[in-house]
Amino acid sequence: MADQALPVLEVRGLETVFRTRGGEIHAVNDVSFHLERGELLGVVGESGSGKSVTMMSLIRLLPAPPADIRKGEVLLNGEDLLKMTPDALRQVRGAKVGFVFQDPMTSLNPVFTIGDQVMEPLRKHMGLSKAEAAVRAAELLELVGISDAKSRLKSYPHQFSGGMRQRVMIAIALACDPDVLIADEPTTALDVTIQAQILELVKELRQKLGMAIIWITHDLGVIAGIADRVLVMYGGQVVEQAPVAELFANPQHPYTRALLQTVPKITGVREARLKVIEGQPPILTAALSACPFRARCEYRHAACDAANPARRAVDGQPVGRGHDVACHWQAPAAQEAVHA
């Protein structure tokens, strides 16, 4: 029985390196965060910021080699996933941690029916018979909004639209009632209307099932609408963490402020051109010894070149529990609210 007082997931000092012919790439750098039961945690940052690699490191989905998880703890209900045997970890994937990938067409096997793929975790992790699994699979398809579910079990992925395939992926992820659902930019490949439907579906399922969710995205508008708390990542590390309303009203890291300023706003008045963040994310061929954002930061000063800043509390709460930031520069106390 899991201790209800503990976070469902706690990550401490996670570091992941890729070994390449050109040297090592330090993709995840001392990442620490927690996830409370029933919470939706948004993880944001541009491509290359380390979002997906961090979350795939949690359940060791990265090929090793080249990936090497060097340090850290990943505590799921108090048990360290990084110390588990491969067989034990396979029992966790799908059963206790569900994963929804960005492109359902590459995640679903084109030669197996939808029913076979939804039934697989039910038979493997829950020990259901084929008949029992078929009944439960139809229930899961209905849960995610697919009509005529029983007959659609016989369909193949190419017979479903992109939005329906993503609903199937969510059904598979939910099959064994996991403690944590990790969704890696699951609406990116879908058109805006279908995106809205998937987001509404996730809200409904979260309310109905009470699971904890990690939602990875580059879309701050999505985060504003669904998240409780947000991690902002850059250079493979967490640069700011806060409750969602606090982050939008009082961003403290220059990178967070720049991201918010790139979001178009509907005001009825034609505004100036959208702000862009000049430059490119760093290629981390060495451990961080200075601020990774310094080359693109308008507030850069000597301390930024001398040391990589540690996360510090903004609101007086312990780091990781309230609003914290990893930055040498201190934003003014009062910020104008920024709305995505």
C-alpha cells in the first residue's frame, strides 16, 4: 500500500549523458522535482531543453548505450525505479506509469488490430483472459470517447484518424489504472480542433480517475488551461518552478519571461511583432559550469559566466514546494501579469 502522505513521484538529482563519437552530451543536469497525487504538472521549454529526455529517463526508456543515467533517484511511491532490475521495471511500465507519445502512428503497430494493442497490457499486467480483456478494452475505448467501441476493436490503426489514434494511445496508457500518466506533447501532430478535444478529454479523465499527470509541451497556452504547477526547463535543467497562476503573473527567470512574451495575445488591437528569443539552445558537451542561458540573456552579468546558479526560493517556501528559480539576476518584486 502506497503512503498517501508521500508524493506519488519524487525525482532527485537526475543526470543523463549521451555518449557519442564526438564526446559526451549532458542532456539532463541535476533535475529534481516531485509530483503530488492527482496533480497535473506541466513541463515546458523549447526543443532541445531536455523535457522528453528527462521524462524518458524516469522509466529508462532511452537506449543504453548511448544513454547513460549517471546519477539520481526516481522514487515512485517511495521505490527507486533506477535501482530496479529490467524485469521489475517492465512490470512498472504500463502498470504503474503510462506513457503517451507525440505521434500515435509511430507508436501503434500497423499490423495488429486496435483491440490486440489495447488488450496487451491488460493480459500482461492484470492477468485477464482474452475474453475479459476484450470487454475491458471496449470499456476503455468508450472511456476515451470512441463510439461503437466493441466493433472498433477489430480495426487497424490506419483506419482511425489522427485524433482517434491518440485517443487509443491514451486508452492503452490508462489500461492498468497507472499512478502516473506521462504525456509527451500528445497534441502536437493534431489540428487545433482535435487538440482541444484531447485536452478536454484529459481534463475529464483526470477528474474521473484522479491520477497524477506529467504533461510535456512547448505550448504555454495549453499549460495555462490544464496545469496545476509548471516546470520550465532549459539546458537540461529546471530553471523555474511555480504554481501555474504564479508563473504567469510573476515570472522570475529571463527565459520564462521571454517564452511568455512569444505567446500571441488576442486583445482586439494590432500589436507590435512577436518577440523572438535570439540565438540557439546550447549543445552541452561538458557539465554545466555557468548559466546555460547566458548567451541569450539580456540581464547577463559576471556571475552568470562564473557559476551555474542553484535554484533558490522566491516565496520563502522550500525549493521545490513553492516558487523557485535558478538565476543570478533577481526580477523586480512586482511584475505585470503576463497571460498566455
